[in-house]
Amino acid sequence: MINKIGIVGGGNIGGVLVSEIVNRRLARNVALVDVKPPEFAQGKCLDIAEATPVYGVDCNIRGSKGYEVLEGADFVINTAGVPRAMRPDGTFPSRDELLAINLKITDLVAAGIKKYAPNAFVISIANPLDAIVYRLFKKLKFKKNKIMGMAGVLDSARYKYFVAEAAGVSVENIEAVVLGGHGDTMVPIRSACRIYGLPVEQFVSKSKLEKIEKRTRGAGGEVVSLLGSGSAFVSPAVSALEMVEAIAWDKKKIVPVAAYLEGEYGVKGLFVGVPTLLGKDGIEKIIKIKLTPEEKKALGRSVKAVKSTCAEVDKTK
Ligand code: APR
């Protein structure tokens, strides 16, 4: 069992994280930080704590507005941010304004983690994913094996789900991976997509695969438009926990993760989604996979998009 998992941001994803951690008996202690008044994090935690007799699990769950509850956490999962919402005057913030707001929040998160959980593995979910994890890394100055973004697990899960549906087979029969940035330039890798170890094209036509890959790139937006407000929250939460479990149980599991690259895949100084080996030291290895020339080109385009977002991040203090 993990001693302590800290979660920053107790909204939709944070709430699922806390209840899943309890349900899976993953950690003895769970801490949740959320700045929302009056005592939102405390309320969320009390609700889940009161369910522990029903779960049949003893777990110490603490919520607070302050980062001190993170003290000594082995893992910190970051979900803090504000969504793109209408202002009281009826206007929406621009992408740049929203990025600036979320980077300010990220700087507070980084300061809290640095002070109270300097030895934690950090998994960041908050969007824009590539920019936020990059900023956290710059502020925290943690070793690159200990900080990562959760995107690839979710994007690959979505790809797998669509392929399973089209092929009419169990999701358990699908192997699939999505690389690159966590945006509409992400790259579903068809050459690595297998059904029961066989090439996906044997089960799903090329034209259907093209539609599936397009749907995968826009899958986050599809959920947003169906929900009307907010974004996907169950799938991102359980995807982050797959990463936590791979590290905590030293699984040596190959998982696509937004990892800090220093030359791998021709990328330097950015967080980009690539297959990694996760074990007790966090990201223990970046796994190289052979891409087709088209996939290489698409990954290049995705990296370019991540680079330009991170250049914007570097412009802000
Ligand atoms: N410290 C802690 N929590 C904060 C801070 C802060 N400085 N600033 C904002 N928060 C909290 C908000 O009060 C809110 O409760 O972060 C929470 C975010 O929750 P939601 O808005 O419900 O968002 P959620 O759906 O959980 O998604 C979180 O993950 O997938 C991404 O795009 C998504 O960036 C978003 C993040």
C-alpha cells in the first residue's frame, strides 16, 4: 500500500481520484487541496470518508484549502485549473488569457509541492497539459524521471475503445498507442495498433480507421460538447491511477506518458507523449518504436505545436 497520495484540485477529476483511491485500497492517506471556498476540499473529503464504512476501507482522508496537507506525499496528482467559462459580462477569455491564469495557478501548485512534498512523484493532468507539466517541471526542478503528464494513457484508451467498437471485439484484445502532444495534433500510431496481436487492418477498414483516428484526436472535445459544461473526468482520473500503480508496484509497465525528452524522438527540452517504462523510479526508460514516414511527419507536426505552446509559457514569468 502507498503511504500517501496528494491531489491538487478537488473538482470533477479530483473527486473521482479520491474515491477510486479508497475503492482500490491504494493508499493509507489521501490529501486533497482545493482553494474553493468555503471549505470545498474538506466537504468533498468528508463525503468520501463517510462512505468508507460502506467500502469497508480504513483510509485517512483530509481536505484543505492549504497545501500543508500534502506533507510527505509519495505521489501528487495535479488537476488544478480553471476551465474556459463565460465571464459575467458575457465574453470569454482568450486562449492566451486562460493560459496565463492557469500558469499562475500552476506556480502556486509548484510552490506547494516543493515545500511539502519535495520527494513525490508528480503526475499532472491539468490542461493545457503540455504547457502545465512543462511549467511545473521548470518551477519544481525535480528529476525528469519523477515528473510526467497524463495524456497518452487516456488518448490511447479512447483509441482502443473506438477500435474495439468498430471491430466488434473486447477492449481487452486491443493494443494501441497515441503519441505526441495532448491536443488535436496527437498521433494515433496505426502501425502499432494490434487486435489479438494481429494488424488492426485485418479487422477494420482503412477508411474506418481514418475516421477513428480523427475521432481520437477530437475525443476530449466530443465529451465536452456532449456534457455542455466541464470535461471528461472519470477516464482521466483512472488513467492517472494506472501510472501511479505502475510506479508504486514497480510493474515495469510500458505506458505512454508525457515525458521530458532530451534527444529521444529528436525532441529536446519538451514534454511529449512517448512510450515509457514505468517502475519504482518513475520513468525508467523511454521506449523507441519504429514509426512509418507518415507517422514520423505527424509526430514532428505535433512536437512543433507543443514547442510553440511552451514558447508562450516561457514568455510569462
Ligand atoms: N490550488 C488548488 N486547487 C485549485 C487552484 C489552486 N491554486 N485553482 C483552482 N483549483 C481547483 C478549482 O477550485 C477546481 O475545484 O481546481 C479544481 C478543478 O476542477 P474542475 O474545474 O472540476 O476541473 P476537472 O474536470 O476536475 O479538470 C481538471 O484537468 O483534464 C483537465 O481540462 C481539465 O484542466 C482541467 C483539469
